Amino acid sequence: MDVVIAVVVTLVISVVLTLLGANAYNKNQARQKVQGAQEQARQIIDDALKSAEETKREKLLEAKEESLKTKNELEKEVRDRRSEVQRAERRIQQKEETLDKRTEAVEKKEQSLNQRESRLQKQSAEIAKLNEQRVQELERISGLTSEQAKEQLLDAVKDELSHDTAVMIKNMEAEAKETADKKAKEIIVGAIQRCAADHVSETTISVVQLPSDEMKGRIIGREGRNIRTLETMTGVDLIIDDTPEAVVISGFDPIRREVARIALEKLIVDGRIHPARIEEMVEKAQKEVQNKIKEEGENAALEAGVHGLHPEIIKLMGRMRYRTSYGQNALKHSIEVAQLTGLMASELGLDVRMAKRAGFLHDIGKAVDHEQEGSHIQLGAEICRRYKEGPIVINAVESHHGDVEATSLISVLVAAADAISAARPGARRETLETYTSRLKQLEEITDSFKGVQQSFAIQAGREVRVMVVPEQISDADMVIMARDIAKRIEGEMEYPGQIKVNVIRESRATEYAK
């Protein structure tokens, strides 16, 4: 037991000693490693310091080299600048020398000019003296002073220039008038040739064909109630005479006449003719005519080349399809005037669209002049203002018969186109007896005035020219005579449109060269 304890104690002591020795060995090893690491660190630091010193030396050398290079470049640039400045100084010096030479030359020229000027002044003084002597001698010889001679010369030159100027102005006026007349005729003839419009005969009746004479009795009705209802509803007269298979509708309002014609034709086709049916057919005919009026207005605007019109204006223009004046349809006349105005405007370089619009609307007042008070000119201008037409169109409407002064060339063209359309062959019809009687009456009225030498009715009775005796009628009397003649024509005659009265007083002086 004691041996075991001893062995155990020995083992414990051995282990303890072994552990102590191992610990001491590890400490020694650690100390050696620390020392080695410190030495290695010192070695690295020394190497880094050496490397830094070498880098520093290299950078210093590079900086010195760069500084030296820059210094050399600056010195070279300074040398170049100096040489350039020296060259500029030499050029400036040369220019100064040249300028000095030029200044000397100019001074010499000035001296020469001064000398010449002094010589010229002396010569001028001598010439003035000689001229004065010459004038004095001329005055002595002619017996006139210089002012008198100058006045005589100016008067002679003035007379000669006045005569030449008058001759030149007269020739120019004649040439300009001839050229203008020729050009105007070419424009008008060209427009007439390029525009063709048909015409219809003026009529106040419409004829409705019947399937048989038996239909006449049905139209009249029991005790005439059917025909009375139809006449009352349409405002026309139905003439049922011995004409076989025909009924005549008479009335001065073409729209009412058209309504009656359509209603009567519908009743004939339907076969049921009695007052209630008549009222129904008349209402349908009125609607149909209104639609046709609108359609006619649209077609007319399209044919005339006028766009953007107010719908009410289109309806009013459509109503003119049923208006005629001396056989000329009012709507066809408006289309023709629009086309003529547009053609002439294109020749003169004016606004063709505006010209066509003014020509198309110039007689729009005729659509309502039989229903409202006032002339078709006043009513037309009022309609154009109401529907916001432009000032050119309004002026064209007001001035196309000369009631208002034209303010634009388009207004003048509209008046010319209106006259062309109304006066062209075949446009309007008038019986020969009525026509000659009107012209004869017109000339008789003008010839009856005291102081009238001759009178001529021209332009189909639209104008009368009155030649007066200048010794009996003065310029002031002409105005009064023209007014008196116009008033008498208005009171004694019936005529379409208006008649222009032109009183002409002419004085002549005649002499013979022998």
C-alpha cells in the first residue's frame, strides 16, 4: 500500500514537473517568436525607409528635370517673342518712314493746289469782270437791263413749255383713253363670250293638262266649292274655259302659282277631290315647293361658285327661281352676273371669290320686294347686313344701280355685269310697241323743256341724253333741269328699273386760219 502511494505520488510529481517544464519551454518559444517578429518588423521598416528615400530622390530628380525643361521652353518663347517684337518694330518703323514720305507728298500737293486755287481765283475775278463788262455792253446795245432780258427769256421759254406740255398731256390722255377703252372692251367681250346663260319668257299663267274634260267638273265641285277652296288656299285664279283637257292657273305670284299647279296635279292623280283633300294637298305642295326652293338656291350657289352662304340667304335666292323680269329669270340673272363679275375680276387680278359672291347676291332684295316696303336695293342691303355679309358685298348691292357711290372695283364690276346681263341680246323681252312708245314718250318729255336742243333715249330706254343750248342754259341751270326732267319722268311714265338723265352743255369756239 505504501509502495502504491509512493508510486502515485511519484507519478503526480512527475506529471507536475513535466507540465512545469512544458510551460517554461512554451514561454521560451513564444519569447523567441516575439523577438523574431520584432526584428522582422524593424527590417521591414528599414526597407520601407530606404525605398522612400530612393523614391524621394527620384521624384526630386524628375522635378528638377521638368523645371529645367519648362525653363528652357520659356526662354525659347521669350526669345521668339522678342524676335517677333523686333520684326514688328521694324515694320512700324518702315511704315512711319513711308507715312512721312506720303505726308511730304501731300504737303507738296497742298501747296500746288493752293497755288492753283489762287490762280483760279484770279482768273475767276478776271472772268467776272469781263462778264460784267459784257453784260453792260449787251444792256447798252439792247436797251434792256439783265433782269428785263431774263424775264423776256423766261416768258418765252414758259410759253413754249406750256404749249409742249399741253400737247404732251393731250396725247397721253388720248393714248391712255384708247388703251383703257380697248382693254375694257377686251375684258367685257371675253367675259361675255365665256359666259352663256339661257332665258325664259315672262309669264303669269300656268297650264295643267287634264286626263279628260270630265275632270273639269270634279275640279269645280258641287256649287263650285272645290274650285273656291283651291283658289282660297293658294291665292290664284283657276280659269276653266273651252280649252280641251286643260286648266289655266293665273296669278302674279309665281310661288303661289307653282303651289297651285303641284296641288292640282296631285289631286288629279289621286282622284279624290273635295275641300279636305284639297287642303291636305296644298299643304304638301307648299312643303314640296319650299324644299324645291332650298334645292334651287343650293344648286344656284354651286353653279355660281359661291360658298359659305347663310341658309336663309340660300332660301331667299331659291325664291328668285320663280321671279322674272321682262322674260329674264331673276335667279339665272344672278348666276350670270356672278359668273361675269368673276371673269372680269380674274382679268383685273381682283378677289374672284368675293366678286362672284357680290354678283350673286346683288339682286337678293327681289326675293322679298313684293312682300315688304322698299326697293329691292334697300331690302337687299338690309338682308346682307342681317346675315353678316362683308362691306364689299353690301356696297355692291347698294351701288349696282348708281343709288350709292361704289367704294370698290368689285362694286363697279357688279354694276357692269348687271348691265351686260340685262342688255345682252335675248336676255329680256319687251313688245316692240311698248318699247318704241316708251322711248318716244321719253324723248317727248325731254324735248318739251325750254333750251333743249336735242335729246336721245339710249341703252334701251335706261338713259336719256339731253343736249342744251349753251347760250340759254348755264351750268347752274343744268342741275335744275336734270332734276325737273327726272321728276317729270317719274310722274308721267311707267318703266322698269331706273332711267339716268344726262344733261350736256357744250361750248365751242371756231376760227379759220387764212
